[in-house]
Amino acid sequence: SSFIANIYKKMSSAIQWKRHEQQQAATRINSSGSSAHRSVVEVLLPSSLKGDGVVSSKRRRIVSNVLRFTTIVVLAFCLGSVLNSNHTLSSVVVPTRVLTTVAATSIETTTTVSTNNNDTTNVENKDDDVEADQQEHDTSEFGWTSSNVSTSGYLEDVQWKDECTIYLAPSSIKGNVNGFGLYTATNMTKGQAFLASYDAPSIAVLDTLPWQHEEKESALLHTQRKEWLRLFKNYWWARGLPYQIRLEAESSIDYQATFGTFPNHHCILSSMQYTFKPINYDDTLVGPGDPGMGAFSYHNGRHAHTKRDLQAGSEILINYGYCHRERLERYPPWAQPLPMQEDFEEAAIISLELWKQVLIRQIQAIASTTTTSEAKVDDLFPTYKAVASNPHVERMIPSNMVELEKIMKDYKDDDEKKNKDVASSKKEDNDNDEVSYEDEDDYSTDDDDNVLSVDTELVERLTRVKGMNERTPEWVRKNGLCMEKMITQKSTIPHAGRGGFLQIPVSAGEQIVPAPTLHILNRDLLNMDRDGNTNNTQQQQQQQLLLNYCFGHEHSSLLLCPNTNAMLINHCSTRNPKHHCGNGNNNGPNAKVQWASSPTWFKSTTDAWLKMSLEEIAKQPGRGIAMEVVALRDIARGEEITIDYGEAWEKAWEQHLATWAYTPNDNPGYMSATMANLKKDKLLPMIVSNDLRKRKRHSNLFCGCYYERSAQDNKPAFRQQGLAELWQNYTDRSILFRYADDGSDYVLSYAEHKDRSYWPCTMIKQDDDGNNNNGTTTFTVRIYPSKLTDSKPSWARNGLPRFLTNYPIESIHIFHKPYKSHQHLPGTFRHYIGLPDEMMPSQWKNLLT
């Protein structure tokens, strides 16, 4: 050990001398004005990370000396490892990085990456280290100008349906007396899309948390805020958000209609999962400087499809994640009385034992000539119900032979099949995404969370018999309302973005789409007080985008926000000759809104609510009032549906057109996130930093890389403490040796991403070979900590870098930084959709002067 200590001591002295020699060499080169400044580090790097340049004879001598010195270091390290297993590479004092940029005035000016732990917690919002260089790389084609942005949008071509297959009808879940659910009226196979396209956009509702407003609003308004959130939290998404929505602000919620609000929760019979479209955020629907900028959501909705084969008449269900009794106290009040996954499993186990006892008695009865088997099994049912651990389990155990035989018909208790089903359940159960406003850390999204511990088939059979009312496709068509008469396409109306187009023709007076609503008692709750938020400025939009999708009245504070794609329908009227609409003939809107009229859904509750005061409505725990959109004339397939938003809305829009002053010159560095992702194969090679210690940044965009925690996050190099201020002084080769791993297995398309799939990253270098074995362009990337993770990995806690080589381009996505999308621009249009005066009850008009 003393021998090794002497070696280390001599090494340390040699290092100090070498630093001095290298600094003097740098001074000589700088003073002579030499342009030959290829770094020693670059010479030592593998070809994939080398730069261009010529090495002078002086530099060659320096390289030769450093190579000899490096050999001594390596030998000493190896010898030390043999003699003392506690010594690792991190125990060796590594020479300071020298001559990485010899022409620079000092090393400090090139060392711009912070090594502070706290510096990486919100990397999306930091100031730029290195701005994208328009002189060096022409990125104009990724900008947002009239010459390169298609205002047709990227709504994909769809296969239009000829008949309705998705319906809204009373739920089939036993005990859900007043609830509605979505049904399929036709057989569907696993992976099949429910709709021809997504049904409505996702609307980002931002910075609504009570603690963000507590000191800025009155006690009354703060109480109303809590009531609003208590209602909406059961219908919007706080988990499973598309990542761009997650990045819109400090806190983000996703409000999406139909398939985002109506599928009911079930722990066992979940049949719906979702993906996102490859272009799920589209900022090209309007052109630069258009008055419609930021006035509608750029976020396309989820793409809902089947998780399993579904029979016609089946209710479409999804798992909200409220399935484990040990977490019961964390769940919302409505979920706590529900049976949990453990209850279904226990009931299935007991039912199987009950069935075995029935079979034994039947065999005994066959052998006996004194009585029948049926007379001897009745006493088994109450006996086995009595062993249930709670009332939920007791209710699910069969009560008679009819129920038991229906569950056990053709069932085989096969251990091999059971193990196969459990493995299948583990593999396929990936839809445990919260549709809850609650703290996102309260619930797990691990796929293993809902893996059944008993035979999946048996549990599902039991659940269908004991927990569900059987529905036929005929019942669904008779008692349900069609939910896909409209489809999303780019609007024919200027500045409007998307619109609703008729997919299935309707006649005059026929319902086009139902519109159950959620209420907001005070529309001032949608005002956004920016004073306390340091991540943005006062020069930003001051009202929630959700306001543009809700119905209101100028004399009432009440807002009614639709839960269906009725929110897609745009404005049309004949009052203003500038507004040409109605098949181009200026014959006005082809539809209107009215209160629900169908006796099978919401009419009784709507009639009751229309008699309530606003104070009484505030006490209602859920949705109860509904509208519907009906045709004013016969409407053909492919025609855009329009309604009259009212005179107040129209005047506000005219005022907006007169005062809108934004031009692309107001933000010359702006890049379209949509265009950047469509052309990222050209863009990403332009924004590499070519330096392990630097990152290039852009004013409104940043890169996200698919990343998952693994054992590599805790390897010895990442557990070393006290190196946060030292690691960037290592050579490039040493940095990569310590902190880089192969990233070729990190493969994910944006369509399949989940809430926490992407971590901030920067492009270090495009691999020299250009492609991996699959022909995919690959990069060396640096991963930065994600603020969405529950805890930091070792490398983040210790202020160390995380690099991945051979990282595929398909796993990189480009996002807007928080508060940088058009939704936040100052002066963007905000106004509720006007309800006709004849629809408004007089007791709701609380703003009359």
C-alpha cells in the first residue's frame, strides 16, 4: 500500500507539472495567432467523437507526452486495483481537461455546464448555454413563416364510417344507477380503434392548484376554486398526460371529451387503452400572425383502442388505478366503497373451492341411490359466503347453482393455463393511468400493480356474472345515443383551427351529438394570476383556454363545459356580412344547441337543475345538466357543423381582429415544434454541441429523450460523491468510460409514450457511422434529470452527467418549453360560447346591473 501511495504521490506531482506545461503551450499558441487548435482530448477520442483540424508538431509532442503519461496512470490504476480492491478509477486524480479549446481565452469560459445538484432540476427553463447558430447552420426551414408552414394542419386521413358503432347509454356496472358509459354495438378485435379519428382535442388547463392562488384571491373565490376542482378531478386527467401538455406550465391538467371522460373505472374488465398520434401537437393549423393563434388547442386527443377482444354490447371500461386496498385512504371518496382487485381475486378463489365441493357432492350423489345431488348443495352457498373477508367478497360469491354454473361452465382448473394467463395479464396490463386530479405521486403506474394472482379467465367470468348487467347490441342501439356522427377535421372557417364534420348524415331535427356538461360556478376561476409565478412574465395570456370551449351567458357567472366533441363545433351567423358560412351560401348555421330532450338520458336531471339556484348547483357532486346539438336542416356527410355563438361572442371576435398586432417578427427565433419533429432527421444533426460539457439551447424548444430508470443508474461511478465540481475536468475518454452506456435499447415512438417517458436531453454528437444495425440514425446524448420522477437517480443526486451512445433518433422528441407555446401569447382570443337568452333561467342571471 505504501508503494501505491508513492506512485500516486509522484503521479500527482507529474500532473501539476503537466498542467503548467500545457497552459504555457496554450499561451504560446494563442499569442502566435495559430489557428491549428485541435485538442489533445479530441486526438484521444474514438473517431465517432473527433473534430476536424490539423495537429502542429508542438501539439504532437504534447500528445506524445500525454499518451506516455496516460499509460503510467493506467498501469498504476491496474496495479492499485490488484493490490487494493477498494481503489477504483475514481480514486485516481485525473488531469485537468486541457486544450479542449486552445484558442479560447480561458478554460473557465468554455466550462458552462453547471455541476450544482439543484441546477438540473428544471433544465427546461434555464437560460441558454449555447444558442443555435443561424450563421453556422441554416435552420430557417424549421421556423414559422408563411413560406414553410403548411396551414392545412397534420390531421391524418381517416377511414370514415358508414354507421354508428359507439354509443352512450346507462352503465352496465351493477350499483351504478345514475351513471352512463360508452358501449360498442359491434364486435371488436384487440388493438382496433374505437373511432375513425380522435374525438376531440385535449385542452391544457394550467396552474389551477389551490396553493398557487391562495394568497391572490378572495376567500369566496378560493372556496369556489376548491369546489370546481373537486368536481372536475373525477373527469379530467392528472396522469397519463401527453408530455407536451405536461410541459405547458408548472402544473398541467388534461381535459378531453368523450373517451377522456365517459369510460367507467373497473379493476378487472378494463378494455380500453390509448396511444398518441405521431404528430399529437399541431401548431401549423393557422399561419404566422394569424388572429386564431393560441385561440384553440393544438393538442390532438388520445387515440383510444381496444385492449382485448370485445363482444357487441360490451361497455368500454378503463382502469383508473384505484384497485388496491392498502392505498384506500388515498383514493377519492367515490372510489373507496368500490370492490378492489383483492376482493375479486378472493371471491374467485372461494368460488373455485365451492365448485369443487359441488362436484364432490355430485359424484357422491351419483354413487348414492337415496337422493339427488341438487338437494345436497344448497347449504354450501351460505357456508362459503360466510368465509368472505368483507361484504364486497360476499356479494361476489355465487348465491345459487345457476350463477355458479354460468361462471364455471367449461372452465378448466389448469395450472399451466393459470400461469400463462397471469403472465399475459402482467404483459398486457399497461393502462393503469390516473384520471384523477389527486397528487400524482399517490398512485403507482407500474404495469405489475394490477397483475392478477389467480386465473384471469376465472376472475373475469365471476366479475361479469356477479358485477355486470348483460347488454345486447340491440339494447345498446335502442337505449344509447350515437357518439360518432361527427369527426375532427380542419375547419373551413378562417382562423378556427379544427372543426366538427358530419360522418353520418342526419335529417332536420335529429340529434347530432349529446353534450352532458360540467359546471363552473364562477367564470373568474379561469383567470390566470401570473404574479406569483416566476416561470413566466406578465406579458402572457391571462385566461384559461378552456373558456373558449365552455358555454356561458353575459349576464351569468356560470359556465357549462361539454364532455363530448360538441366542443369542436364552430361559429356561424348571418348578422355580419364578413362572415360567410353555411355551405358558402351565407345561409347561417346548420345546427343549434338546446337542453336535453331524450327521456332515456339526463332529461330528468336537466329539468331539475334548470329549477335550481346557483347556490344549489354549487352543492351538486357531479354532472347533471346536459345539452344536445340538433340539425336545423338536412345535413350531408362531410359538411362542417356550425352553431350561432351569439352576438356578444361575435362582437368580441371583431374587437380581437381589430386589435390583434402579433407578427412573426415579434419572435424571430421561434421554431414550430410540429415542423421540428417532422424534420428532426435534418434538424438534430445541426444542433449537436460536439462537447461533452456544453449543451445547445433554443429559445422556445428543447429535446426530450426516452429514458427509464435501470440498474445502470446506480453503478459505482454514479455513486461517487464530491465529484460534481471535478468531473468536467476529466478527459473526454474518461468521462465516457465512467458515465456513458449503450443507448441502443432505448427505443420508443412518441405514439406509445407515457406520462414520464421523456427526460430532458441534449445532442452531443451524431455517430460517425450515421446508422445502427437497423439503419437508424443514432447520437451520443446527455440525459438530464426529470422533475417528474419521484426521486432522483444516483447520478443526479451527486451532480454527475449521464451519457448514452448509439441512441436512436426515433426516441428523441422536440417539445415547447413551459410557457412558450402560443397558448401563452399575450392578447390571444378568449371568450365563452354564448347560450341563447331563451335557454337561460332567470335565477342564473346573477350579473345583471
